[in-house]
Amino acid sequence: MNAIDNKWIGKRTIRPDGADKVTGRAGYSADHNMPGQIWGRVLRSPHPHAVIRGIDTSKAEALPGVKAVVTAKDIVDFPLDKSVMLGIQDMRWMCRNVMAREKALFHGHPVAAVAAISEEVAEAACKLIEVDYEVLPHVIEIEDAIKPDAPILHDFVRHEGKPSNIATTMVNKLGDVEAGFAQADLIIERSFKTRPVHQGYIEPHACTVSYAADGRVTIWSSSQGQFMVRAMTSLLTGIPQSNIRAIPAEIGGGFGAKTIIYLEPVAVLLAKKSGRPVKMVMSRDEVFRATGPTSGSMSTVKIGVKNDGTIVAAQGTFYLQAGGLPGSPLRGPVGCSFSPYHIENVLSVGYDVVSNRSKVAAYRAPGAPLGAYATECVLDEIAEKLGMDKLELRLKNTAKPGGKTVYGATFGAITFKETVEAIKYHPHYTAPLDKNPSKGVVRGRGVASGFWFNAGGESSAQLNITEDGNVNVTTGHPDVGGSRASIANVTAELLGIDHSRISVLIGDTSSIGFSNLTGGSRVTFASAMVVTQSAEKVIGQLKERAAKIWKIDPEAVIWDNGEARPAGPNAGQFPPLTLKDLAAKANEMGGPIGAGVQLNTTGADPGFATHCVDVEVDVDLGIVRVLRYTAAQDVGRALHPDYVEGQIQGGVVQGIGWALSEEYLYNAKGQLDNASFLDYRMPVCSDVPMIEPIMLEIPNPKHPQGVRGVGEAPIVPPLAAIANAIHDALGKRFYSLPMSPPKVLAVIDG
Amino acid sequence: MAKLHVTTTINGEPTEFLCDPSQSMLDVLRNSLGLTGSKEGCGTGDCGSCSITLDGRLTCSCLVLAAEVGGHEITTIEGMAQGDELHPLQQKFLEMAALQCGICTPGVLMAARSLLEKNPEPTETEVRFWLAGNLCRCTGYDKIVRAVLETAAEMRSAA
């Protein structure tokens, strides 16, 4: 589609859900109430690791005002010896994460839940529940969890035939690394550590549910997929999916972590037992202790190059924290770390390590930033050793169309080189940097690149023409950052009508066909595809109606600029019929006008990004400030540029937090010490500069509008880009995140 | 303990409510008065998404005891637009896409309005430090800061 011809695609229109969100009218998960509702609270384990020998709920149940109590015995058990998968989630772990079964695996692990007439009564009842714990030694850090004498979390987890905390090993291989390294003139091998970071969405998890006397369930909650909420709740409660209606509330941020559930099945069981609607809202403390975060990691990356900069072999070993139950995002570092580059010999190995922490959840490009952090820091050191420009080193090795990746895919049209060149010729990269602006202050510049797979998958859309000739479009994806705005632009463009005549809605599980999660940078790609096909069907119907009215062949009708016109030999014979004209005649000419499309979408080619950052280090205080940030990415086609830029800017700032200030801090008792926004330090407005996005619009040939997923790739490069910039400033390398003031001072002094 | 009876003014309307001595103003706004535009992101005054003004002063409503607001004037996000006419900040936030998920937006708007009332010509640095009490995890703050600066410029030229 030629940009010049577009009237709506690529325009910065006002989003369909905007007015509600600036006036406080938008309904998020905690904003809904049901008649007669009571409140649910969760009792959480005070121990990081303990066998649950028994739970006595009788005193809690006897407390006036208590209506129901739920423990693991009320939740469907998924036996440990048989995996039941829902997407990438193993229900054996989900059922034990929602409610501790044999063991409490982390401080804050749910053990029981109470519904009562008020939150205060529910809270008081939780304190009356008597849990008989056999407290076990706990283990928090990876290096401790993989020691031979480490406390073992799960008897059924074996590694190399022995009881272990290493739950899974993932190996991706290409060529022969030994032979590759043998050809190298220079080999650099370094080890890195990162800490778990929380997704940090501002909206805590919450839900309001009802269970009717006929067994029908209504769930109001925010998530990254109402169909996921329905499916997981069904699996964990035994209620058939057809009896569950999951309504997607507006979502106050998810970043991956709301691709699983915590509260909904518990609330449904409390509602079923009590006969009353139940509302549950997590506190921020609970969100930090018991949801997310993403994995901390321990990695070693080894890269071999020829003297001219050609990479001949690369090897990565990535240990990721899973939390108390298996399932860290190994695919991220294992598959993404080396994929921006054409390397003949690669060995990439990941280990999923359980320890007594909350179970990790997806976070924006799950796992990929950890791997890129290691790889891109090693490349920086290689460029330095070779005396080569850092971007030149990347340009020399860019992945090529038709190239084979370590994770098995063969690249189609890819555009990594363009992102590197966009930075190389950008005034940011070419501007001089005063490295010593004043006493005690040094500055540096760093670059790094990143890769994310992107995704297609199932999506559904329904496009209906209203009786007055306007348009309703419904899709099945929660809108986390402006996807409705993009859909409105696409629909207006295709139908050739004014943007204001289109309403875009997100259907609940009973009103729209199955749609997979909002995640993996898939939604705008996939939903634009199904909406396009729906619009094409509707245009077909409109042309047929016009042909019928004119009594000519439908093939002789064109749809242009919002109206049907006779074409070919009939051109000019009849006055055009507008959408409104045809809607008015809809019933007499064959019935309502509308069409839906349900598709397993394919063709989501990967995303690449290259970033450049300037930092300033206060050598007395150890504080690192980001002065300037430029992020180049191939976005395919920006259906709504504001929200594409927003994805890049938001992802970068999350990356800045990961690099400089965010971390989970556990004490010796295995308890999280910083479970608040005061102590878990996410970037605030005064911490960051403007973030300049460079949107390269190189259309994805496999998508009707050329869309490429955008949301994940921006968080992949910042960790290394900032580490490399700090090295440029101080002349010292960092191998551990976050690069917070105490660590910076330790490196300066060391 | 018996509930307390409180008489106050919310968004210009005389308002009465009953509350427990321990209830926060945010809890009463959301759960007793149906004013759910103020959000609870933390309950500890760290995220700013429950921002209101109390006698014109920007405040986290999660840190105010509801029992204390008797006789005072409260403004919430619901009082920002006049009927269907949006406040210039609300309009500019829409035009410049200064929100993604929107959960922090009510608090950010309340804070930004409070800034522009005190300082109609803020620098970028002043905007950033004033809004440092409002966490946003989606936008990276870029478009928020631009929208506040642009609104300030437009409000000055309209004045």
C-alpha cells in the first residue's frame, strides 16, 4: 500500500477509547462492582519453602461475615507426572501457583482464600486459618540453587539423572562451534548477572466474578487475553468454557505478566461456594511478592572473530530463574541473543532453574534482553579490541535474508542492517560528545542491537454495518497500548469513510471468536489482518447489493472512496451508492451487512532494533543519568505512528530501569525486602530524557498493510547499550545489573 | 466502631458520606461514592494514580483519611472536564497520544493541571520534576511531557 495514497493509515487520529481514559470513565479491573458482591482475600505463606501438612479453616469459617473459604483441595489437581499445556503454560504449574498444594514454594505463595462481607472481615478470617507447615531450608539465587547440596524444591525434577533444581535444558545449535572458534583470531568470553525485575504495571490484579444458580459464570477482569482467562479458569475449576463469560476490562498495563491468571479461578470457587458475587483486588505488596517478575539470570557468552571483524563462532550459556515452579523464558536468550548476526557456528544453551521465589511471568520480549545484554556487551569489547567502529562490526555481520537462525527458522526479508545504518548516520551518533564536561562528571556513548521473533496466531474480527450506515468493528484482543486506534485507521482506509464513523470494540468471550493473547508483538499484526479480510468481505457484500439495485453484474461494480460505483461498460450510468444508501436498503436487498473472519495468522517476520545512548556518570555519587536516547527499529508499517513511537519509548524506559535501578532484593529469610514502588525503583519522569524513535517503515510483504510487530524489540538493546555507554564514560566494564550507585562506586573504586 | 458522618464538597457538589475512621479518601471515592476515576496503584503514595486536589493542593487520596475532609473542597478527575468540554490538558493528551493503557492518566492529568495553575510557563525540567510523583510504565513519559508543555503554551496564548 502506497503511503502517499493513504487517508487514514499512518495518521495520528484520536484513539477510540481516549475520551473515557482522560475523564476517568474507562472501566479497569478494579472499577467494576456486582450487586450483592462480597470481598475475597488471600492467605499467603510466611515461609519461602515449607511442606503444607494440613490446613484447618474451621475458625475462619465460624467468623461472622465469612461466606466461603477455598484451599488447594477445591482447585482441580493436575498430577505432577502428566503435562497439560495451555499455550506455553503447563497447568501442573499454574494450578500450584494459583494455590499452593503440596508445598509453599515462596514467601507470599497463596495457601487459602476467604470471601466475606468486607475486606476487613476477610482479612481477619485469613489470620484464623491454621496452616501446619514443615519449614524447609530455602534457596533464592541461581548460583546457590545449582550447587550439589542445594535444597531441592521438587522431587520430580531431575537433571542428568539426579534430583536437581534445573528443570529444563534447551539447546539450540548451528554448525560446529569448536571448529568455528578454531578459526578465530580473537575470542572474548565474559559472564554476566541480571536481577529479576517486575513488569511494573500500575494496575494491580483484580477481578469481580459471579456464579449463577444455573452454573453460569461471569468474570470481569483485565488481562492480556479474555480467552486465556476463560480457558485457565475452566481448567482450574472444572467449569466448561461454554459456561464462562470472560469480559475484558480495560487493562492498566500488563507487559506480558497478565498472560496468566492469579485470582479468577479462586474468586469463581469462592462465588460458587458462597452464592454471592466476589470481588478480589491485590495490594501492590501482593503484586510484587506473588506475581511476575521476569527471570534474573547468570550468563556466559563467548564470541570468536577474525581480525577483519567477521564473527566465526558464538556460544551462550544462560541460567534463568523460574521461581518456585518451572517455566522461565529460555527461548528468549537462547533464540534471540545471536540472531541479529550471520554466524555459521552457534551453540546456545539455556537452563531453567527453580528457587524459592514467585513464579516468573512473561515480560516484554521474554528473556531476550538478558541474552542481548551479554552478547552486545561482548561485541562492544571485541570492537574495542579490534579498533573497529562498533556499528561497523555489526554491519559486517548482519543477518541476511535466507540466512539460517540458531532457533531453526530461515529468515525471509529482514531489515536489521537498516536499523544499524539509521543509527550510524543519525545526528546523535555523529554528534561530538564532551566526555569530561565538569569535575566529577564523565560522559559516554553506547550502542547495542536486539532481536525479537514476533508472532502471528489466532485472531477473530467481526465488522458490522449499522442500520444508519456507520461501522462497528469488534476484535478479541485486549488493547494494551492503542491497538483500537490502529484498527480504526485500517477500517476507515479500507471502507473509504471518515474515521469518526467507526467504533472499535473488544468483544468478550461469548461475543467474538477465539483470539489468542495480546502479547509477543502480535496483536496489531494479526488483528489488522483479520479486520482487513472482514472489510474486504463487507465491501464484496456492498458491491453485490449495489449490483442488485442497478441490475448489473457485481463484477462491474467498484468500491471507491466510501461508495459503490458502476464500472466498465456501465461507468457513469448510475449515481454512486454510499454506505449510508446501501445500509438504508439493506433489509430489502438481502439482510444485514456484516462479516467476520477467524484466522490463524502467519507471516509475522521478526523485529530488529539498534539503539544509541549517551550517559553521564557522577563519579562521586555513582549516579548514572541518561542524557540522550535514540532507538531505530523496523516497524513495517506504522498504522498509527503515535502508538508505535509509544511502544518504542515505553520499552526503552523499561530497559533503562532494568539497566540502572530495578531489582528484586531478598533478605536472608527468603523474603522480598522491597515490595513497594518506593523501594523498587522504576524510572520516574525526572529520571529520563525524551526518547527519540526512528521508525523505519519497510513493509512486511506478508501483511496486507505491511505491519511488523513492534512492542517487544525496544526493550532488548537498552541493557547493553547503557552498559557500553558507561564503559565509554569510565573505561570500566560492568558485568552485573542493575548499574545502581553502590555498584557503580564499587567498580570506580575497584 | 460507629461510622463517621462527613460533609464535604466534591467537584463543586455538596457531598455527604459515612466512613470508618480507618478508611482512606480514595477508598470512599471509589467504593462509596462511585468515583472510580481515581485509581489505586499502590496505596502508599508512591504512584500518584489516585491524585486529587484538597483545597486546591495536589494530594494522593490514598494518604488522606476520609474522616478528615469534612468542610474541605475536593476535586477529582471526574471534575476536570466541564460537561462534554474537555480541559485543554485532556484534549491535548488525546491529540498527542500521551497515554497508552491509561491507568495513570487521571493522576497525571490532575498533577499536570495543578502544575499549570502554579506555573503557567514550566520548563521541561520543571514538568519532569513536578510529575516525578506519577508513575507511568507505558509511555516512557516522552509524550506526556510534550503534551503538558504544548498545553501550557496554548493556554498562555489563549489567555
